[in-house]
Amino acid sequence: MAKRKFGLALSVLLAAGTLLGACGSDNGEEAQNEGNNSGGESSSEFSVAMVTDVGGVDDKSFNQAAWKGIQEFGKDNGLEKGDGGFDYLQSAGEEDYIPNLNALARRDFNLVFGVGFMMQDALDEIAAQQKDTEFAIIDAVVEQPNTVSLLFKEHEGSFLAGVAAALTTESKKVGFVGGMENEVIHRFESGFVQGVEAVDPSIEIDIQYTGAFDKAELGKTTANRMYSSGVDVIFHAAGGTGNGVFSEAKERKANDPDANVWVIGVDSDQYDEGAVGDTNVTLTSMLKRVDVAVKDISEKAMNGEFPGGEVITYGIADEGVALADSRGAIPEDVMAQIDEYNEKIASGEIEVKEYPEGKEPK
């Protein structure tokens, strides 16, 4: 995997400080009290924070990748966790989005990220009220002059995941497990299907949506049905629900070391999630470099170049999506084929359709 031309090694440096584990409004109240105790003054010239969606900051996926980017930005710029530096508030439910976003703006963070499309309406409302705060939303578009919208070409990275699945499957049956049906997850589905079909259109693709991003039990039962039907590679784009896909694969591998079951992770490198003793069921992960986007926008804002009102999209060509190191699970000859597809997408020779047929946005 070290020879692949597009892979990005994820950093393992984390900024010092403990993560806030409490939910929504409790976090906001506690952190706001700390700000009041310090007189409300920042200890640095620039500060950044984020609000998680319901998946939580340790979802080993989307939110965690965003928090990783903020921590790395903080470390690079000598910031400390808390008011005047970098921080986050965790949302237990959708009802926490508005109070959490508002709390961070009132604590005078210069830049506040809303992580996930589910925060679109809440961030739009708060950005209109807190005009002196700069906001960024991930996976949605908010048309406010003090907000930048960050999108990703998930379909491009998922195409590579589909190629990897098609070149790995022995049963000629692969699966896709999505969370809630929306434009973002439809892009994952679309790219995956196109990647599989580019290698072998005869491969059967089982596509299932669980309707949730935080229900591991649904991911587990869905994966159970797929593996039982003969599927041997599952790509999930389901946030915390995807943890259940890993659980099912690991149980099968633990019960039968010869079981041919694989999982392709999403957003972050989910290699550790697939560990089963001395082996691992993680084939690779489709990296959605939310950490790259978060650091990019934070640096622009800190330097007075905040792209308010703009929509920025990150794809393969600008290292916004990629496949993670497979640690040897994908043979070098297979990686060479994946590399070829990667180069063709980056150059524009292959144009990956954003949405599955019949699921285009209206």
C-alpha cells in the first residue's frame, strides 16, 4: 500500500486536553460558565470550535475526523483546549443544534463548524443572528455571508472502494449499508456501484439503508443478513450504525478464522475497528478528509481570508477523498489497478456520476 500514489497517511498526533463527554446543553452551560469566569476574553487572537451531530465526537467516523482536524490546527498554532483556543460541544439530539451553535458564538469563538447536513437549518438560523461569528457547515449549503459550505466528492472516493470490493470478492456478491437516505449518502452509493461495475458488471450488489446513523444494532442485523446471503465485502456509509457492521464481521471471523468477510470503513481510517485477535476484517476505508477541510478553512479564517458565502468542494484531485492504507489486505497488483482508476478520476478521464439513477436531487 505504501506504493499507492493517492493514499494519505492519517496523523496520529492529538492535541493535549481531554474530550468533553457530556451531551448538548450540559456542555454548553459548563463551557459558558468557564468563559464567564475568565471574563469572556480570549487567551489567543484566533479560536475555533465545532458542534457534533448525533453521532458524537468519538463516532470513529465523520465527527471524529472533524475534531481531529481542529485538534491538529490547535496544536500547529499553539492553542489550548477551551475558550480562546479550540473546543467542541456534543449534541445528544437535533434539539441541541441551535443552543450549542449559539453557545459557541456567545463564547466568542471566531470560527464555528457545524458537522453534518442535519445541522443545516439550525446553522442557517444562528448564522443570521450571530453576524460577527464566522461559520462553516460540512455536507450542506447555507447561504449566509458569514458562512462557508464544505462539500465532498464522496462518489469519487467510493468509486475506488467499489473497485477494491470488486477485485476482492470471491462470492461475486458485495453489499452497501447506508444510514439515512439523503444526497450525501446517495453519492457514496453511486460511486460504489460504479466502481464495482467498472471491474465486473456481473457482480451482485446488495444495497440497504438502515434509516439511522447512531444505531449499531441496525448495522449488525443488516450485515448479518448480507453475510448470510453470501456477500463477502460490505462498504458502509452509516456513521455509528456502521460499528454494527464491524461487530457482525468480527463475530463471524472469531467463530470461524477461515470466514471470508470484509468491511470497508468510511470517513476515517477504521482499521482498528476491524481487529480480531491477530487478524483484521477491515479491507480499507474510504477517507473523507474532513480533517483536511477543517484545517484548510481554519487557516484561511485565521489569516483573514475566510471564504464567506462560498461553496467549496473537495475531491480526489485536491486530496479530499482517498482510500486508507490496507496494511497488506489489498495485494500490490490489485492496488496497481486501483491506482490506475484513481489517476483517471483525478485527470478527468473518468467522470463519476454523483447520484444513482432515480435518486437525483429534485
